[in-house]
Amino acid sequence: MTRMTRILALPARALPETRRSGRAGLWLLLILAGLGAVLYLQTMGGSGAGGTAGAGAAGLSESEPSPGQDASAGASAVEREPSTGGARGEFRGTPQEAPRTWTRAAPGTGRIRGELQVHGNAELGPWTLHLVPSLGMRGIEGATRRTLKFDAGVLKFELSDLPLAAFDLIPEAEGFNGRRVPVLLSPTRGEVAVVLGLFEAGSLGGRVVDTQRQPLTGLLIVLVPAMGTRRLELQTDALGGFLFPSVPDGDWTLHFGSEQLGVADPVPLTMEAPGRTLPTFEVPRMGRAEVLVRDARGNPLPDIRVRGFGPTGGLIDGRTDGEGRLWAHFLPLGRYTVRAAMPDVGRGITEFELEDLDAEAPIVRLELRP
């Protein structure tokens, strides 16, 4: 009797038990197949680890050539990250390599020496060198800040006892643009020589007129940088023109009159050498006033600082002449408050109204009393 005949000859109640036996056998085969795959993968991983360990036992590394290898191959190797298997802060490779990154605090110190080159026709006066943590390279852990000042004519510099870290060197001088230069001090390069450059800054000019196209003479023009505290200011000439001869590159804001009480909206601008000429600016017509400062007996008071302000942007700030007189210019229409003081004489405050730009300038009398 064949096997199929025997199965068909079984009683009906025996068939479920046969099915259960077949399923159990299938699950057993799947489990054995999985265990075999795991053992195979472990065997392959072990052989790879053994190969690496063998290389380490032989004293070889990625950056160290084998005894039969040409030593020049290591010198021309690409820059590498710090080794993770050696001492803390240890670099693998040759001294010719200049790693771009250094992410660990390394022991030891380094030195930066260099020379400053001046580009342009302007004469270089005293200049300043800033050493700051680098903005463009990793490895600023432990980086410090230093500022060195040099007299005119001194072009060589040296910074010693620096931590091994990434720095930026920034030269700075009036009338020049300084370029930021990155420098990395590492255990494989503890001394670095650099060349810095100062480039002559450009000029910025323009002209200011009123709504009747009349030039505004003597108007205060203030140039304020977006970053930093250095302000540039001058007054317009007889034709309403102005010219800043040396403006460093960067973002600036141009003010007409004072920064707080300007006679027109400030103008943001970007400066870049060799310079630029701005279009003619037009501001509203403005008036003027004559301020006379006297003591309690009516005597004129020379060289007295007079200050005042109005609600629409006008500003009065100046000193009286030998006759105790101050001409206040560029005053929009409105009401003004004026004050002055002098030790041992007293103080004074008064108000006046500027109502008509075509009328004669009002005369304002300011008396100082104890």
C-alpha cells in the first residue's frame, strides 16, 4: 500500500492530528533557518574584527606607512581628523599636514607670527590687531581673545603662548578695510606664519537740497555703522555737498541732522570700496532763529552752550559767539524749547514759535539767572 493510500485509509478523526504535525515541522524548519543565518553573520563579523586587530598588533595605522611603503606617501596624505585611539589631543600624520578642524582641548601652546601689508595710496597710522575665536573653523575650544596696538610703521607682529585652537586675525586701522584671516594652531602645527592685509577704504559723497532745490549749507550729516561704535560726521559745504573720504566696508545709516531728531528720514546703505556717490537728497524747507544769551544785567555771554529741540525734528545745539549770539539753522515749523547754563551765573530756559519760513528769523532772548 502506498503512503497516499495509507493516509486515505485513516479514520476521519486521525486527519486533524496529521495536519498539526505538518505545521509543527514547518515552524521547526523556519527556526533552524533563522539560527543558521545568525551564526553566519557572527562568523563574518569575527573574521573582520580579527583582521583589524591583526593590523593594530603589527603597529600600523591609517596615517603611518608600512615598512615597505614610500614615506612620501604619508607626507602627501590628505588632512585627517584627530585619532580616537591615541592619547587625548594626539594627531596621526606628518608635520606637513595642516588639519582644518580641532575639536578637542589640546595641551601645549603655540605661536603666530606675521607681517602686515598695506594696499592703496593712503598713509597708514597706528593700527590694531584683534585675535578672536574663529567664526569659520571648528576648534575654538580654549581659544582666547587678544588686542594688540602698533605704532605707525610697525608692520611685523608676534603672538606667543597661545592655546592650541582656531583663531581669526583681524587688522584694523582708520581709513582702511581689514580682512579676517583664519589660523589653526594644533599639535602638528604649533607655529604659524601669516600675511595680513589692510586695503584703503572708499569714499562716500552726496548732496542735500530743499524742496525749492536750494542747497543746504552747514547741515550736520552723521554716518553710523550697523556694528561698532565709530561714528563719522561732517557738515555740508556751500553747495550742499558732503564727502566722507574713508568709510570702511559694511552697512551704515546716513542721518540728516542729529541721530535722535533728524530733519529727514535716515537712509540705510552698504559701503564697499572703492566708494560710491549717492543721489541728491531733498528735504523739506526749514527756517532759522537768532538766540541772544544775556546775564541778569543784560550783558552778553560768549561761549555759552545753547541747546534746544522742537516736536518735529529740529535741534539746536551750539555755542554763542563773542557777542553772546547763536544762529540756529535747519528748524522745521513748530514750537521750540531753549536752555543754557553757566557756572556762577545761573540758568535760563525759554520757548519760541517758528510760524513762517518766509518771514524774518525770530529773535530769542535767553536770560541766565542764579
